[in-house]
Amino acid sequence: MIEAWVESELGGVDLGDKRRTLRVMRTVQTFWNRPNASIPEASGSAGEMQAIYDLLSAPTTRAETIREAHAGATVKRVADCEEVWILQDTSELSFNTLQATEGLGPLSGEYSRGLMMHSALVADPAGVPQGLLHQEVWARDPEERGKSQSRRKRRIEEKESQKWLTTVRVCQERLPASIRAWIIGDSESDIYELMAMPRRAGVELLIRATHNRRVLGSEGAAHLWDSANAAAVAGTIEVELKRTPKRQARTAKMEVRLCPELQILRPMHKQKNTAVEAVCVSVVLVRELGELPPGAERVEWLLVSTKPLADFAAALSAVDAYVARWKVERYHYTLKSGCQVEKLQLEHADRIERAVALYSIVAWRLLFITYLSRMSPDLPCTAALDEDEWKVLHRMAHPGKRLPPGPMNLRDAVRQIARLGGFLGRRSDGDPGVKVLWRGLRRLTDFVLAYRTLAIPEL
């Protein structure tokens, strides 16, 4: 059975054959039913497994066509938004154990092999991830290893950094002109050509600075960090810092300094390659205050925005947008740890890319339900579950009790699913995360499959 959301997401994909489109939808449904299972385990039968492998092996199964269909569905979901955030991030897909797999390239580790992936995740004003607007997957050329010393002399079109400019171009082409977009990147996106590239009205950039660039301020030429540090403190805020491999989660009190208008000057070595002499930006410096936990590093962000930021409230909007960028990292985590894409056993990089295109939709859906339940907890759970799923879920949570006249709300449904995945639901536990959610969804899928297979007449 193909769920309505899968049909809505991929019903319009054109792979040259309606049967192939149906197979794509069935495969996404199979992956959704068991997101962290291997393909043979998720398939459930030899015939279904072979059909999936045939789909991934066919050149007509173009990964970009699948991604375009999902991007189209994403645009429909945000059609009523006045503004969206486009969250960018690059991640590595490591396949070190696939020594016989063709088409893989080197990664950052000396002996690592795999694929690179750059994703642009769209979030609505409430912060709910609405889907991918663009994604690139590629293998690095082994011949390029060790050539980083010459990158300053090369044009942006010849570098991997072009991915940032391509993302802006594709996103502004796909979004209707009526929707404003703030495209957000980490310090890797601090690229002058990106800030200087032409953009349509309503498309702005927010970049975490890493280079101490030359700027033209009110007192003549200076440097970016000097100007930001010299600005008056506009106010203080508290920011919930997420847990990372290098940091425990904590609430940080931060001061905010604002430079409403600076001109970033073109780097000297870019004069031949970039016509734009200066870019007008607003700059926000966010610095953690007070005593830090033992071993912790003080958080400091220098945010550069092409969107004018005139006051403290506007500066806070930039901080909120940058904090939201973390969700694209959670998306990549979900794709790799939840959907286990780095455990794919396929013979060629092209087949891996096709599988990743399908799993990417599953990873987004897991993230979507997680955050939708937090931002809109009172929605009926049918926003994420079908009729059989919520009824089976209720019976599992409340054995022996009658079904309610209508579906439970989304927050209660998600917490019940998470309990199936090991979530305890104590007051101190907060909201369930995506990890326990995918575990719970797998158990729920098994119970729903049993219900449908046994044709139980009445829940």
C-alpha cells in the first residue's frame, strides 16, 4: 500500500514509464516502512528486493529527476509563505568498505572513499523543514588531491566552492518570485563571489564569516572583525546551543553587536576574476558571556547578511535564522544514521546516488514529523499518519480501550511512537528526537503490516 504522502511527493516524477514511476513510489514506501533496515531486510521478499535493485541499476532512473519531483512538492508546501529559510550544508558519504565499487572518490581522510553531498533544506517561518529545494551528489576527482595550494589562482567555476553559487541560482529559479528567501550557510560559504553574485529581488544571503576581510566603513578602510568589535552592544540574548561532538548542550547568554552597513571590499587576488568592487552588508557579532563549563569553548559568531539589518530586532532575526541552520545538519545525520545510507552495498556510485535520492525523501519526512509535532502540536495526527496507523498506535498505547471518535493530536501521536522506540517521556526528557522516532516508526510499521495481513475486522 502506497501512502498518500508518497504519491503526493512523487506522483509527478517522469522517468519515461508509468510503471517505473510506480516502482519509485513503492520503493520509497518500502524504505519509509523500515528506514534503518538494509535493502534486503526492508524488501521482505526476494522479488521485491530484485525489483528495487533493478530500479537502482537502470540508467533511466535519474537521481536528478527524483530530486526535482521532491523539490516541486516542496515548493507547493511553502506556496503560502511570504519568506522561507534555505539551510545549506555539505556532508561526506563514506563507503570505505566498498573496495570494488566503481565511481567513488577521495574524501577528507587520507584513505577515505565515498561521495560528497550538498543539500539545501527549506524551512518555513516556524522552523519546520518542508523539504529539499536542491541537492548535489558527486565524487571528487582523485587527480585534484593535493592541489589546494593553487586554489586562489583558479576561477570559482573550477572549484568545488561553486556548489554554493549553484545552490543560490537553482533555488531562486525554483521558488516563485512572491516568496522571499534567506539562504544560510556556515563558514565554508564565506566566499566573495557568492556575496557578489547577481540575485533576484527578495533573495538574500546570511553567511558565518571566517575571513577577516577588508571593509569600507565610516572611517575609511578597515577590517571586518575590527569593525564588528568596535560596534556598540545592541543587546543581550539567550541561545539554546545544541549538542555537538565537541560540545554539550547548554543555554548561553550572548551579547549582540550590530554594524548596520559596511562595504566588503573585493579581495586583491580576485581583481581579475570578479567585476564587483564591493558588496554592501550588515554584520552581527554574537559572543558568549559569563563563565563557561569546564573544557567548553566560548561561542562566537560573526554573521554577514546581504539583507539590511537596521536594529536589534533585525539582528535577532539573523541569529534565529543562523541557529536554524543546524536542522540541515540533523537532516544529514538522519540520512546517515537513521536511513543507514553509508551501509548501502551497491556496485557503482551512480546506483548509490539513486538510492540516496530516494532515502533523502524518507530522511526529510522523519525530520518533518519530528519538528511539525513541536511547532504545531495540536494538529490532528493524520497530518503524518494514515487511518490504520493512528488506530493501531492508539490500541498499542491504550490496550482494551475504545477508539476515540477522531484521531489524537500530532504531539501525542509522536510521543507514543517515540515510546515504541525507547523514549521514556519523563518531564526532564523534553521532546523526542528523530532517533527514537525512526525506531518507533519501524515497530509501528510492523504492527500495522500484521494488522493488514491478518485482515483483523475491527480495531
